[in-house]
Amino acid sequence: MPNHFHLLIQTPKANCAEFMRHFNICYTGWFNWRYGRCGNLYQGRYKAFLIDVDSYFLEVSRYLHLNPARTQKITTENYQKQWIFTRDYHWSSLKGYLDEKKKERFVEHSILLSMIKDRRQYAEFIADGLKRDIENPFKNAHGGLILGDEDFVTRVKQFVEHESLREQPAYRELHLASLEPLQVIDIIKHECGINEDILHARHRHGALRGMVAELLYRHCSITQSQIGELLGGIDYISVHMMRKRLQVKLAKEKKLKEQFIKLEAKIKANLKNV
């Protein structure tokens, strides 16, 4: 589209974030070289939905393929023009689904076509959606992130308990109560008898700052970059390494582990009121 794009992807490795990072970096580099520019190309981060293939794959595919038509006013009178415009839109994969000769080699057409009789039936499915001006299926997404029935959502919530999606705060919000970051920081300051200056002291108080980073990550709906801002403006890699070093220390130092457990218990006590 003129100001955004949609990808419908499937991966067995839960590596969507890694793929998008690599894709955007490579494309930005090519685009800047091609047009003699520099700097960022995209306005913000991408938005990802997890889709139940059995329930919503066809609906999502149709909605995305009809996106070009939404740039123009849809009326009964100009339906035929809308259909031709949508069918022939240069930046869409639709033409490959309607005509085998127009397939793009990097698009996997078989997944969708195996769910419907043939290309002709998919064309009718698309045309029907154009006539009815179908609504956005993503409006039905649970938590604004998961598109599927209740059983599918339950399975995803169970999966979120593992590390695969932990860095996506919105995914964590699906099943975790959370505190405001300043609430967690105030609890730690009170329990440890420290002030704000210690939290911002780079290259000092590593274990304490590591505990703050870990507890913010576990019990607040924020990213490691946002945690870095609260700890004196460090980047997300520094926060990640700080948390990793803490885990090593917790495994070796009994007193530090006891202190961490005590702090987390205080935070969990406050979570009960959320």
C-alpha cells in the first residue's frame, strides 16, 4: 500500500520478530542505496497478530487482498472497476492466486488454495467480499493480538508462559496482571532503603540494578528498552545483559537470592490488588 504493507506469514520457529528485523534492515538499506537517501525508512514498529489458521486464514487473506479497493470509494455503480483494480493491483499477491501463470516464486500459494476448491472459487470468494464490503476481521482479535476461537486463545496463553513471547508486552498482558513501573521501583526503594540516584548509577550497584531490571520485566508490561530508560537511559542490550548477569549471581549467591525472593514476594502481594 502507499504507506504500509501486510505480510501473511507462517513459521515453525516462533521467529517473527527476528525475521521482521532482518527484513526491514535489508530493505531499508536497499531502498536508501537505490534512491540516494539515508536514515530510517519506517515510521514505527510493526504490528503482529497471531491467527488461528482453521478459523480465520481465509477471512484474513481476503481482507488483505481487498485492501487496495479500500483506497477508493466502493459503490454498486463502480463495482466492476473496483474488481479490475483489485485483481490487477501491482503490489498484491492476489493475481497469483487467481492465475497460476502470474504466481510469484516467493509466495506459497498452496496453503490457502488447499482450503478452497480452486482458483475460480477463490476469485468468487474475493468478489463476494468486495460486493459486501466486509468488515475488518482483526476487530475480533482477543486483546487486540490473537485472532481465533476460545480454545486457540487458551492454548496461546499457555504458550506465553514460556520465553518465546516474553519480550512482547502486549502478549504478556493477555494473562498476566501487571503493576506500573514506578510502583515496582517504589517497593524496591522502600525495601532496600535506596534512592533514585543508585538506580541511575551506571557501572555501580550491578546486582541491585539487575534485580530492578528483572522485576520490572517480570511484573510490568514494558520492554527492555523502556526499562533502560528507567535505569538512567541505557539501551535494551545493556538491560538484557544485566538480567543475564543477575541470573548467574542468583545461582551462586544465597543471600542475594534470598533478597530477590523477598522483593518479588512484596511485589506479588501488590499484584493481588490489581
